[in-house]
Amino acid sequence: MTEITRIGMDTSKSVFQLHGVDAAEQVVLRKKLRRQDVLKFFAKLPPCRVGMEACGGSHYWARELQALGHQVELIPPQYVKPYVPRGKTDAADAEGICEAMSRPKVRQRLVPVKSAEIQAALMLAGLRERLVRQRTQLINTIRGYASEFGLVAAKGPAKITALLRRIEEDPTVPETARALFAELACEHARLEVQVEAADARLMAWHRQDEASRRLAEIPGIGPVGATILVLRAPEPQRFGSGRDFAAWIGLTPKNHNTAGKQRLGGITRAGDEALRSQLVVGATSVIRQVSRGTSRSAPPWLLDLVARKPAKLAAVALANKIARIAWKLMVSGERYRPQPAAATLGA
């Protein structure tokens, strides 16, 4: 059998399609495997390059294949699509992956293989995010139903306990509704306990990671944001600059350039949605302090931006700046040095 130099593998739950070529770019392998046969097949092959689309399950297979001596390359799906032949089949997908592996520009955008420990920490961060969403949804439900009985409360999750107490003590609320509110209160209490437990475990991970502790010193990045930054970008040196890192997160404007005319739109929303959301929320908190005049270290450019532009636009601009600072600290290993108010925020 001719030596295989490159294999594109299309993964799924139970069926895996392989497409391999030799050094002369001739197709020498087209094979469909069941899940239980994948590792047995690769164990018999000499070490070669194996490419897959980056997804949740691909990191597991990458670790297993690396243990067998193969060089694994995880490619973002958007860079595979241009090379997939017409027609949606597993064989066409595997061929497209194999072709994308041969492109130098695609190889510059490979996804680093995550360890099992990193994936476990990401699972914890995702669990916390889901619990917070559920709690917010439940609080909005309680507020909506309470308003139907003329009971309202100030904004904020901390105000919901007092609202539930008022509902319980209000004689005008029907007994049936009061019983249903009691069930919602029990659910809210359970979610609060789960969120606190997830926060404690995430904080424990944050404290034991040196890079995460350094990133948390940046204004606008708390422990949760610092943890997600470290987990989502385990190899920041892959980016050539902080500008590239911010663009990868999705904090740069859409660029429409034609006939010598350039038009910038809103942010692209490409990249990691959870990471982008954390940075924008943190930047929004800083913008709120600047707007209220309670921030003593705001740089002149930020004060001018807040005065001229809407708060959301200023928050995205600041989030972009924060991302670039975070990249610099992750790559250099330095600590954040606060700049005087007369200087521009940055590293």
C-alpha cells in the first residue's frame, strides 16, 4: 500500500469517513469506519497528518490519535467549506478536509488541541452560564406574574427575595397564585445554591491559575472573564498581534471595501460568543462608572468617546482595547500596570 501522508476525517456519532492522499497528492484511501474501529485502524498506520473539523468531540479524537503518534490538525469549519466538492456527503466532507489541510493559510488558523482538564474547566464555565440564564429567566417570570397582581420591585436579582416575601404576605393575592409563587420561590432558591456552588468551583480554578490571576487585574475583567480568556485561548502566541486576537473574538467592525471606498459596519460577531459577551459586559461596567463620574482612572480618549458616542458603541470599543491588553499580558507574562489618567489605557 502506498504510504499515506495526509488523511481528512469527517466525524459523527457512529460513522467516520476517511479520505487519504500520498506524497504525489493521489487518492489512496477512501474508507468508512464505525466508531469502535477508528483507533484500531489508525494504530496500524504509520504516523501521518490527520485533519478534522474543530468541534467538541474532535478534541477527544485528537488526543487519542496523538497518543498513537499521528500529527492532528483541527481546522475551523468555515475554512473547510470552500474546499468541499458539490453535494453534501460524508465522503465529500472528508475530501474537503483533506484538501484544506494542504493550504498554507488554512494551516495558520488551526485550532489548538484542548486537554481533558481544559475541557472540564470549560464545561464548568458553560454550566455556570446556563444556570445564570435559567435564573434570569425565572426571575423575569416571577416579575411578570407578580405585576399582574399589582406587585413590582426594583431591578436586580437581589430584589427578588423581597418581592417573593411581599407576595406571600399580600392578602389580595389568590391562594392558588400564592401556592404557585411558593413553587417558583423554591426553584429560585435551588438555582441560587447551584450558581453559588459553580461560582466557588470556578473561583478555585481561577486562584490556582497564574495567568488568570494576572488578567483579573485589568479593569473590566473579573475572575470569570479572566478564567474564560485563559480557557478559550490556551495558545495566545498563535496570534500575531492584539489586533488579530480582538478580531478573532469578534470585536472588530465589518469591513466593506470596494472601488476605493471603505465602509465600516457593526461588529462581525464572529469568534467566541461567550468570551465576547464577557468582555463587553465588563467594558459596560467601566463605561457606567465613567458616565457617573465615579471612575478616577479613565483615560482622556475614553472620556471623549463616552461624551460623543452611545454607551454601547463605547463599550465595544473598550472591550476591543481590553482584549488587546489581555493578549499582551498572556503572551509576555507581564502584570497589568495601571496608567495615569493623562495617559491612554493600554499595554
